Amino acid sequence: MLGDDGLADVLTTCTGLTAGAVAARIMRAVERFASDAPSDDMAILAMRVPELPRD
């Protein structure tokens, strides 16, 4: 697959996006990376974690 470094590169472009948009961007990156259509199911879980308040 894309590997940790490739995924990290994709995620650096996702700041400020919704969780759904992040998942879609990851899926597009995987589809571009793969030479053939996926032969197995793929699942992506993306969550927005709110920042903790600073004291």
C-alpha cells in the first residue's frame, strides 16, 4: 500500500478538512498509488479530535 511515509504526506495536506474530506483524500491517494483495482475491501476511519483547552 501507500506505506507510513506516503500516508503521512497525504495527511500533511489535510489540515482544516472535515473527517469525510480526509477519508476521501486518503482513498484517492490509495487509488492513484495502486496499479490495479483493489482486490479486497478497504475501510477508512477518520475522526476529528477537538483540541484540549489550554490553561
